[in-house]
Amino acid sequence: MRYFLAIVLTLSLIGMAEKSSAEEDLFVVVTSDSHETQMMSMVLSFQSAQQGQNVRVLLCDDAGKLALSGYEFPEFEPAGRTPQQLMNQLIDGGATVEVCAIFLPNRDYTESDLIDGIGIANPEEVARFMKQEGVRYFTF
């Protein structure tokens, strides 16, 4: 009986571990031109990363400006930082940050205008990522 219970417990823990790892991906899409909304998206993404989630951020529309070097943003309290500074901390912590594939081709910016560590999203790969079981999806 003990052996049976040990096997059931072990299998349950393995199942929980598999489910847990699949639920640790957070996909955040930011499109808002509101700096305050952009900041809150970075705050929540940063806090999620601090709590062990793998964070992937897609910047589209006016939020893509967060990815541009030399672009200025207001500081927000109580952090005393800009959304771009917090995004850079996310990148330093291992988060994936990308601009949507149509951001650069439809503006007067090029890949060289992007902050180091920010890529250009591949729609096919993003779609594959989004359909994975357990990916949590948030939009701002």
C-alpha cells in the first residue's frame, strides 16, 4: 500500500511540475501610446519576472517607441524610472522584447534605431508561441 501511495504521489508531483512550467510563460502585448499605461505594463511584467515567470513582450503601434534609442519618456513615481528603463531591466533579467514586424517598415526608423537586446518579431514564430498551452496573454 505504501508503495502504491508513493507512486501516486510521485506521479501527481510530476504532473504538477509539468503543468507549472507550462504556466510560467507570460506574453504581454503593448500598443498604448499612454506613457502611464506603458509604465504599468512594464511594472506588471517586471513583477511577474521577479516571481519566476518567463516574460515575452511585443511592442506594437505607438508602444514600439519604447524600443527606440534616444526616445525620451517621463519618469513615474514611486519607481522614479521611465517605462523604457524598466523594460531594459526586464531585458537584462532575460525577458524577450520585440517590436512587431510591421513597426519599422511603416515608420522612418530602422533596426539600427532599436535598443540593444530588442528584436523584430517573426509573426509565424509568435503565433506558434501564442498557441502553446499555458501561455498567459495580456494586452495594454
